[in-house]
Amino acid sequence: MEICKLTACQTAEMIRKRELGVEEVTKAYLDRVEKLDTSLDSFVTVCNEEAMDSARRVQKRIDSGEAVSKAAGLPIALKDNICTMGVKTTCASRMLGDFNPPYDATVSKKLKAADTVLLGKLNMDEFAMGGSTESSYFKITKNPWDLERVPGGSSGGSAAAVAADFTTFALGSDTGGSIRQPSSFCGVVGLKPTYGAVSRYGLVAFASSLDQIGPITKDVADCALAMNLITGHDCMDSTSADIKYPDYLEFLKNDIKGMKIGIPKEYLGQGLNSEVKEAILNSLKQLEGMGAVCEEVSLPLTEYAIPAYYLISSAEASSNLARYDGVKYGYRAEKYTDLLDMYKQTRDEGFGDEVKRRIILGTYALSSGYYDAYYKKALQVRTLIQNDFNKVFKDYDLIVGPTAPTTAYKIGEKSKDPIQMYLGDIFTVSANIAGLPGISLPCAKDSKNLPIGIQFIGKAFDEGSLIRAAYTFEQNTKLDMEPAGLSTLI
């Protein structure tokens, strides 16, 4: 039995039954990371000693018969923009290269309370700005399916680590597709929850009205388990929804008979790779064979989602990143003439090109004389996009389409053309704009043996239907999702 090949649910059950020890499991994962991550570069920080100490503490609790959660003993990892007290949180930026948070994010606290074991922090695009994990200050993460290709972004380290069996599951953040797109590229499951379902307290902000933390997992059952651990109201987050959250494990039912699914015609048009389109059409036939009713619908404002998203997100990023000035914490330039020059030099040296690009765009959109023409108009388009979804959801349970227009591309292929990279978010940004939940899971592989992801988008706070549909699809397709690129290293 290979411990690291087990799902989170399988591992947790074996730990509860005393068939596996927490230290044994943790050491197996740390050994695998040490052996293989030098080729993959998915981790920024590995917590070797801390993880083993935590594993021993959890095992003592289990041995003494204390009540523990269903996830007790699971080694997990977090995207490096989620604050962890005592463990560096860098956002993959020079600006926060040595930042050691004095507090835990709410999700970090919840995972600690559930007796999980933190293996480390995962690489990402700098401040979550990018779609390929190439804008990280520290390293470029590789895709486990082909080490010459990107893992997607911005949660590329999280998706690559899960696909490579470096962790039982990981948390990422999704502002415009940053959980779902890398999950598609790496052949794993990624769920972006409804805005407000998971606390953002302790998540380093990119675009506050769009950001949402969510799980990246090996399968849909693990996704349901992780959702149980992280959802819930938090008084520390003013946007956190104070509602009753279900047990998501109860939605793991192999049955979608009668479920009405809408397929937006705009999601299957120009710009979609032919192999991805064929895989999605085949998947729709499979869903119909499982008893779902699939019909074409229209989301006419889809073409405006990308410009609206980049205006809103860049404006909010410009505001959020104004706090990094070299005074309170973070990087400070060594050479400067006066206070104003210190601000300039610090921000010039501390931020990478992609972050600077978005700060400039956002500052311009918010500036006097352009606010009404750009930012205000983008907010109006946001409302119209939300209305589009509301109309469709009056008659349909879910919306289905591709997660990304292509499979994983070569490292360096799009990094010099930001517009091409931005267009990779065309099928994911609308869910963030409307605050809706979305899940991506593998549905096929292309002719290069690269994973293709299918995306389900649901009604607000109806993650249960997403999990049920994704679980049914997964159980009836049973794909072999063993990354080919990684197997050459073992």
C-alpha cells in the first residue's frame, strides 16, 4: 500500500481505525516532498519539524480516546497567501519574503482545531495575480503531467501538490478561477465556494469582493470533507454569511436523475480548443445517460465578463496593495533619499511586473475623470451578469461547460502576452463576478495526455448540488488520472 496514493477520506478512516499512525502518514508525505519537489517546485515552505511535532500531538489525542474530527491526522498544505502563525506567509512575493504572521487565518484555525497536520505553504502567482504560477518571485511550479508545462494559476502550487500526492488535500484561493483552472490543468478536483461561505479573515487580499478560499482535492468525496472543515460564519469577516451549512458528505449520492443542466452556448463557441470542446460534448452525453436533462441556454454577457473582472479586480488590488509601503512590515528598499523615494523604491523592487501592471490599471480606473467611464461601468456590468445567471437558475439546477479553453500550455508560452493569459479565465470569472459556487473535475485527456476539466456552476450556497453532480459524474467515468510527467522521476 502506497500511503500517499490514498484519498483524504481513506487516510482519515485508516487513522481512526488505527490501521495507520499519524506520524507514519506525515513522514510518508514529507519524504515524498523531499524526494520529488525539487523537480516540481510546488512548496515555498516545508514544515518538517513542526509537522512531525503536530503529528505526535494528534496521535496522542487519538490514543487517549479523545474526540477527534473525521479529518484528524490528515497532512494538508495551504496556498501561501493564507496566514499561518509561526510559518512564513509570502504570497510568493519579495514584498512579503520574510513575513511571519502574528495570527492564524480563520481557515488555518479551523484546520488546526480539526487536528490536521500542516506540511507547509504552497507556491502561487505573486499576490494571486496570474494564471500560470510563473509570476512567483521564488520559483516556477511545473505541471506533474508534463514538467515543461504550467500547472495553471494562481493556485498552481496547490493543484500540482495534490496531483503529485504531496498532500492529502490543499487549500487555494479563487478570485477569477484560480482554484478551478489549475485543477483542470493538473487533473484534480477544485471547488470555489459561494462568496461568503468561507471566511476570508487572514487571506491576504487581492480583490476583496471576488476572493474566496476553497479546497483542491484528489476526488469529490475529499472535496466534501474539506468543505465541512472550512465553511461557516465568522464574525471576523464582515462578508461572511450567517446561515446554516449542511454536512456536505451527505451529498455524495450517485444519482442525478431529473437534474436540469443548462449549457451556455457562449461557452462552446469561438476560442475553445477543439479537443476540449469534444470532451465537454461527450461529457454532456454521459450526463444525459445518467439521467440529467441537458439543454442549451444563453448567458449573453459572457463576452463582457473578462473586461469587467479585470477592471474590478485591478481597482481593488490597487487599493489593497497600497498598504505595502516599506513602513509597517514587509520588504523595504536599502537605498533611498527621502520618505517619498523610500516608498517608490520599495514598491518598485518589492513587486513583480504582473502586480505592477494591475496596480497601474486599477489606479487608472479609479482616478478622477475615469471612475465613471471604467470602474462604475464595470460594476453595472457585474449586476447584469448576475441577472443573467438568475434568469437561467429559475429553470435549471446547474450550469455546465469547460473549465478552461485549453489544456496546460508550455512554460513561457503566454507569459509575454498578458492578454492571452487573461482570456484563459473566460469560463471561470463569471462565477466570481456573480458570487456563485463552481467546481472543476477531470472529464477526459487530450491527445498529449493532458487533463481536461469540466466545470459545474451552481446557485448561491447550493454547493450540495455541485458535489452531488460532480460525484455522480466521477463515479460513472472512472478516469485514470496518474500524472505522466511525475512518473519519470520516481
